[in-house]
Amino acid sequence: MTYPTSVSGALHNKGMGWIALEEQTELGKVDLGTNGTLPEVDNIGIQTCWDIIEPEEGVFNWEIIDQSIDYWTSQGKRINFRICTDSLSLPEVYFGAPRWLNEEPYNVHYEEYVYAGTTMARVNGLTDPNYQFYFERFLKELSDRYATNPYIDTIDIRGYGMYGEWHSGHSFADMEERMFTLAYIVDKYAENFAKEGKTLFLSNSWDFQGINDDGSTAATSGNCAYEDYLAWSAIDYAMNLEYIGFRRDGMAGNGVTKYSTDEKALSELIRSGKKVASCGEFYTGFADYIDGLYGMDPVEATEELLFKSRCNYSTVLGWVNSEVVNIVESGYEEVFNRGNEKMGYRFKVDMAKFPEGVKQGQTAYILTKLSNSGLGRFTLTNHNLRLMLVDSNGVIKQSFDNTQYDLRTLLNGETMNIYSEVKINNDVPSGKYTLAVAIVDENKNLLLKFLYLLS
């Protein structure tokens, strides 16, 4: 029996990591490469909108996305897809859906969202048959082109809401119409992307401006029952779909994220048995934490976000690529180090038990006790634990894959015993071997480095 030593430091494994946004919504701007290779982050969020991709009905401009994907994947990054299909309120952009939808002959009804006296965004009538026809066609075109892209890990459901965050102040006739319409959007994203194994993120931000035409609302004096909070934004519907996790927008020190709603939903997600990742996002930018606006510095804000959301992914402070550089140059690289150490999954072999003196043709009974000290969960659907006999020259003489377990169920602070029966091949030369362990995918490709080496 042996107890391997734990190691510390940043991890950069698939299915986790910081996300920096390649902001293309601002006048269709692509800012490729000017911020270096961004070694601190593992994922790039490709963020743009339907209006920019399909400026004319039936005319699609994919170059803006292809250029970003090609560049960032050449730098070793994974991709988070954020294509907004309803309303936006970002610099100089307030169209999410194409403006031609509101013109002849389509005539989709819209409202203009006004906040603090300023027109912020155009919100389309999501129940309009014309909107739904072209929305479905666009999602189909988008998924036909990108759903099988092996570099795209996650897709944000951005078919409704200001900033693509699932809240906008858009009014529905009543709760029934609201619930069924939002469930329809969730279903269409799932129909196009989940079948390819992509994780979908639904923002569980509170719809702070929302009220239906009949006067119904989920909130009274800014408060709401938990069940109403879930139903109002179709969070309860999404909770029952295996391939959908949450992206919690606006966290760390702002007082908006509350246990009675947001944190409770995140807690139920992680404990629900759903084997899916979650994503965090900071409430504000790097400068506000430097100035102490929320009573915490950037590292403290990172800690709060990670532990509240228990995420596999999170956007960086300030969201966009240039802020990654600002954070590093200001001497706060510990923000990234802290996240890359605690975000997602971090497996450790706490104890291993195996026999000595096993001969060719005999069976070795091996116990491997694993724990997860990361805050998120392992997300790869098909994976195996591989045991390997390695000789003194580093050559693998025999390997065995144990398929009778699922590491996606292993949460922070929990342990799992994995029992393996390995029959030693007759052609393995006599001698002393190192027993090595790794995690491999369904194609037998190595996913994680050796968990431990035992002589």
C-alpha cells in the first residue's frame, strides 16, 4: 500500500480554464493577435451576433468567426461559442438579431429597450412565426458549420436577453407564454448542438426588468420565491436536461448573487447528479477591484467567484483579451494562477494498493483511491482509467483500461475507490516495473498526465 505525494500548481486540462472574450460585436471588429498568445487562459470566447453574420437575408459571412477560430486554435486554445440571436447592449451595437427581420416583408414586431433614458437595444417578438422561422434556419446553418468542430467545447444559449444574458425586460403575454417560449429556445439550441456532445450554458442571471403584459412577475419588491425564479427564466426546464449547465453572470462582491436564488440553483446543479460543467463570470472589470469598489482585491474576487460558482470555466476579470494583459502587467498574475489551480477538476491518488511478486499469467488486484480537490467536475463522457506496467527504460510493456466507473460523479472533497483486475500477460519479461496510471478518452488518447508512479 502506498500514499502518493500531492503536487500543487496550475493545471491546464481539457474541460476547464479561464475564458477571454474575442469581442467581435463592436462593429464587427476582430482583434487578432495584438494581445499576444495569452498563455494564462485556456479558452477564447468567440462573441458576436446574428446581425453581423447574416447582414442580408440568406447571405452569411462566416469569415469573422473562422478567422478567430483558426488563429486561437493555432495558439492551443479551446473555444467557447457565444453567438447572440436576440438583443444586445454592447458598445455601438444594439442589434442581436438582423435588422432586416423588422422590415418588409418580414415585419417582425420589436420593442426598443430603454435604460437610464438611453435606447439600449432592439428586442424582437420571439413568438412571431417569422422570427422563429429565420431563427431556426440560422441555428441550423450555424450548427451545420461548427457543431462538429473538435475545438469548440461549450455553446452559450444566447437566443434571448440583454447582453445575451437571458434577461431583457421583454414582455410576454403571461407566464405560460414566457415559459413555453424560453423552453422552445433551449430546445432549439439543444437540437442543433447537444447531439454533437457540446455542453450548453444557460445564463441564470435574474431578469431584473421583467414583467409580463398581464402584470405577472416573478419578483415582489425585488424578491421572489425560488420556484418563481426558476420558472421565470426556464431554469427549472434546463435543470432537467442532461447536457445543459449554468453560466452565472455578475459574481464576486456585487451583492446580486444571492443564496436564496442564484447560489441555490448552482448548488442544486452540482448536486443534482447532472454530469455537466458550469461557468462563472465577474460582475465588473479589473479596475473596480483594484480601486476597492467591492471591498476586495482581484485575488479575493477570484476566490469568491470560484467558490460561489464551483465552476469548470470562468471569464477573466474584465472579460476581453486586452484585460488579460492589463492584469498581468499590473502584477496580479496570481488571479490566473489561483483559478488554474482550483477551477474545474483536480484528481489525486490518495492511496493505492497492489501486490508484489505477481508472475506472468497471474492476476493482480489493484485498488486506486482517487479524490477531487478541484471545485468543478470532470466532464468528458467517455473516459477510462489506464494502468500501465513501465520498465526501467520507460517502455510500456502492458496496459489495461478499466471502464467500470465514471469520474464525472466525483465532486470536490469526495473520494472514489476503483478496483481493477489485471491479468499479467505471458509475454511480459520478468523484472521490476513501475505501475503508472493515466486517464484516456474513448480513442485511447491520453487526457491527463500520469496520476502517480509507483515502483
